[in-house]
Amino acid sequence: MIDKELLEILACPICKRSIVEEGNELICRACKKAYPVRDGIPIMLIDEARDLEKTNNK
């Protein structure tokens, strides 16, 4: 679980909007990307993001 203070200052690196924590990922609902959290560390790299639209359309 990500600290609430850290979660408040984190933003999507693509669109700069806020993100929400869901399970082991940080989700940007604006651009529909999911960023992994590994060992409690958010991996906010564009190359590491999972495209939610492609995942939901399978």
C-alpha cells in the first residue's frame, strides 16, 4: 500500500493527472494506463505502463 501523502503528489507521467491505487497498480483513469507497484515502490515509467483498454478488449 502506497502512503497517502505520496499518492497525493504522484501524477501520471503522460497526462499529469491524478492516479488512484488499485491492488498492486496505480491507475490513471484519464489516459487509461496502469503503473506497477513493486515492493512498495511505484514504477512511474511510461515504458512500464499497462494499457487498460487493450487489456479489457481481450
